[in-house]
Amino acid sequence: MDPGRNRRTVRRVWTAVAAALALPLSMLAAGSPTAQAAALQCSVDYKTNDWGSGFTVDLTLTNRGTDVIDGWTLTYAYSGNQKLGNGWNGTWSQSGQTITVKNAAHNARVAAGAAVSAGAQFSYSGSNTAPTSFSVNGTTCTGAHQPPIAVLTSPSAGAVYTQGQAVPLAATAAAADSATISKVEFYDDTRLLGTDTSAPYALSV
């Protein structure tokens, strides 16, 4: 067999694969990137039972995103002199006016659309104004966020790779509403190739 002919055949096969990987690049303007980012989305329901000098609080954390929340730390702050007594369904702590709640073993995972609860008892004097902002794992819980944006930066459009050569995939990702990126998924058309959970987001196939 002519070695030159064999090399040309291999080149044509890998051009087709590279084109398939790069195809969605021409569709980015239509909103179909090949790298997809997922951001934590959550809401917190805050309820109290107040008797004038103390109160109990019931917090319900709801996962508004599409991915499981695997372990959570919820934080919020009071504006008064509320003092933590004891808590349940999580590890509660207080530093100044800031309250931190870490998941218990039995409620660490929160499936998409599911909710978990935790509660505590506090004492106070004067006013007992409810907190206005809650954060989970560093992301402010405001309900559903605007979808994150992922842009494939490698391979470049029209890139050609020979058989056996690794194809480097790379992407940038950004989230709206002060959300954080939990992962970026790389696809060949609709087939998932792999996932990266930290920037810089990359994969070699």
C-alpha cells in the first residue's frame, strides 16, 4: 500500500471528527455552545415563631437548579442582637451577626427541585428583623438565575488532527447574578465527552 495514500485517508477521517467537534462553533450565536456550564441556583424560605424575647427559626433550602447540590453551607446575617442558642438538622454557628449552617450527614445532598430544612432557637431583645439575604456555598439565593454562558475556545474552527493525536478541548464560562460555575460539560454534538469542575475548563479526547 502506498504510505502517502494511507496518510491522506487518515487525515480525511480526523478532519470529519474535528469538524463534528467544531460544528457548534458556528451555532454559538443561536445559543448552542458545545461547552455547557451549570450554576448553583437556590432559594431560602425563612419562618419564625417569636415570643418576644426569643424565637425559633425554620429554614427551607430549595435547589432551583438542574444539578444536585452535594454538600451545602448556608449563611445569613441579622441586623440586631439575636443570639444563637441551639440548632438542629445541621451544624449552626455564629460570628458577630453572621449565622452559618452546615449540612448534616442526612441532608447533605439536595436533588434538583428538592428541599431540605434546618432549624434553631435564638434569644434577643429589642427588634427582631428578618434577614434579607441568604447565600449557599458562596452563591446568593435569589431563585433561578439567568443561564450561564460557556464559549468553546479550543479546538479552533477547521482544526485538523491526525489519528492517535489528542484533541484539546477548552472553554471559558461565566455566570450571571453573582452565581458560581459548578461544572462545564463538553459535547460532540449531543454526546457527552467529559466534564471539568474547575477553571481553566479543559478536556483532552
